[in-house]
Amino acid sequence: MYRKDSVAKEGDAGFPVESIRKRFPILHQEVNGRPLVYLDNAATSQKPLSVIQALNQYYSTDNANIHRGAHALAARATDQFERTRQMVKSFINSPSEEQVIFTKGTTEGINLVASSFGRKFIQEGDEIIISAMEHHSNIVPWQMLCEEKGAELKVIPITDEGELILETYEKLLTPKTKLVAIQHVSNALGTVHPISGIIEKAHEVGAKVLVDAAQSSSHFLVDVQALDCDFLAFSAHKLYGPTGLGILYGKRELLEVMPPYQGGGEMIKEVDFDGTTFNDIPFKFEAGTPNIADVIAFQKALEFIQELGKDRILAHENELLSYATDKLGSIKGFIPVGTASQKVSVLSFLINGMHPFDVGMMLDAMGIAVRTGHHCAQPLMKRFNIEGTVRASFAVYNTKQEIDTLYNSLSRIAKRKN
Ligand code: C6P
């Protein structure tokens, strides 16, 4: 039932990491006099040159507003914009491109569902389930909705290792549960949740499921039909694409009956002062001029991922994670936070006797970029009785040598207190 959705893969000795690095201009610089080691990929990944050039190209040759102009530039921009939708459809295996909605990011996708699905389908006394590990983006919109509607928010607790307690989840599920909103992968700990089983169980009581795929879509295949999720949200900027762009997938029968999220141009069929008829999906949910350039440039990020293959990307990242876990684990005073059996890309930790922010600042002085703090998961930090962690997160262009650099720097930092 809770099969481990397969994430463990062998490393790939022939993985062309050096030639991949050449495609990311930003990596080739010094920070504080040292070669940059960028290990903050869970916050945002860097962009290959092809994405940067696509933005330049669009503004240099094709810039126009879409879906409305009768001229050549408008037609080109519209074609390219809709081509990205087709590519995203294939990327997540959506049954149709109409079910792919462009948003600002994961946050907006979740807010769209909370506002629209929530407004129509959540009533007083209903229950929404989230987990204790959620990002604030997947907590606050549901709190706001519950407050407005008189519904109740239930929280799946977690173990000390950072895994969901699934027995409690099953007990929380009742006919009152209308929605389960859950991350696929934890941004703060890297835990990969057994999402297929979680979705199956929710459906047994008739609840819908929203998957926050912000941290999974860049690492492994996310197939919305195989998962059978009702909604799935992710951000392009964690997938080697531009910032300010996200995708919301939804099941057709839900999207069609949900009210619009925002009113404005593009989302209407006809407007009269007596009333307005709304456009079909996906346009009903895309009011106003969208982020055209970034949508178009996102094609290049998807092509980059396809060219390498998700399996190989995951194998490389898993090898880095297990190398880093073993190596950093040998440092005196190193305390890992989150030791789930299924993890991807993220190593969260503390150094005994030191504030995570200070560790982050010292690493920055040595050219190493990591994130420190609560990672927008304050309830999770409270669960562990800590203020925050230091988080190193890996992507396709990271190397074992960079982890060695992190190890050497951290060893020196930890020695001061341990
Ligand atoms: N996490 C991190 O450093 P946006 O900001 O909308 O692109 O994504 C929000 C979001 C939602 N869910 C999860 C699981 C996430 O990890 C994030 C973004 C970044 O961990 C920035 S706080």
C-alpha cells in the first residue's frame, strides 16, 4: 500500500558533469576570493545558457502580447507560449494541455486551489489534512481557508527521523476530509514521502489530493496520471528554468467546475455589465498578460532535463547525497537533521554549539552557498525544537569535489567548538 515510490538509483560513472557545468555561466566565478560552490539548489537552481539566451532571443525578435494580436509577432509569441504548454503536458504526463495552468510559482498554484476549489467545495465542519513538514506555502492558504469557512486543519505528525506517521494519517482520514494537501519531497529535510499510497488512502474516503511537487519535479519523474493526484503544483525556477513561473495541473472535471481565481482579460468569453461568461480551461485561470518570456524560455530548461534524462539526473544526485551524508557525518560535532530512509538532494544539519546562521556566513566567506534558517517550515523546526538548520542541496551540476570543499571548510568551522 505505502510502496516506496522508487527513488534509489545507482550512480552513473560516465555522467558528463564537467560538460554540464560548462553550460551554466554563473558557476564560473569566484565568491569571496574562492571558486563558487553553489549548494542552495532547493531554494533555486541555476540556469543553463540556453535558457538565458532564449529570454534574450524572445525580447530581441518576438516580443508581443499573446492570444490577442492579429500580427506576425503576436502569432509567433502565442505559438511559442502554447508550445511550452504542450511540453509541460508531456513532462508531467497530463492527459491534455488544457489541464496545464501557468502561475507565478508553486505558491500561487496552491493559493489558486485554496481560493477557487476551496471557495466552492469546502464547507463548515469539513477537514483538510496537511503534514507537520509542509512549507508555509502549503500551510497558510489552508489556514486562511479554514478560518473563512469554519473548516478544520488536521496535521499528520512526523517521527524524529523526519518521516510521516502514516498510521496516524489513516486515522485522520474520515468522510469529513475534503482535501489532503501534501508535499512530495520535504524542502527542509529531503524526505521523499510515499505519495502514491497517501493519494490512494485519501481517495478511499472521497478526499481530493493536492501534491506540492516544488521539490520533487526537478529530481524524478512526476507522472500525474500514474499518481492519480487531483492537483499538482511546481515552480520552474527549481527546474533550471526562470523565476516567476509555475505550473498547476488539475483534473479536468475539477478545473471545469471551479470558479475563476482572478478576474480580468483573457479569462472571459464575453463581458457585459449584466454579467460575464468565463473562458474555457486553462484560460479561465490565467487572467491578465502572463509571464510570456519566461514561459517560452522554460522550453529550454525542459529540453535540458530531457536531454540528460531524469533517471541519470537522479542517479547522480543520489550519489552526491550519499557521498555527502557519509563524509560530513564523520565531522566531529556534525548533527544531521532528517535521516529518513528515502531522501533526495537535501542534507540538513547543525554544528554542535554553533548557530546555523553563523555556519552559513562562515561557509559564504569560503565561497560556499548554502541556505540557513527555518526554510519556510517553522512548524517543522518547532517539532525538532530548533530554530533552523544549515541546508546543502544538490543539483545536476554539483560534483564530489565540491562536497570535499564543503567537508574541508565545515571541518575547520566545527573544530572551533568541538
Ligand atoms: N522552497 C526553499 O528554499 P515558490 O516560492 O512558490 O517557487 O515555492 C514555494 C515552495 C513550496 N513548497 C515547497 C516544498 C518548497 O520548497 C517551496 C520553495 C524554497 O526551500 C524557497 S522558500
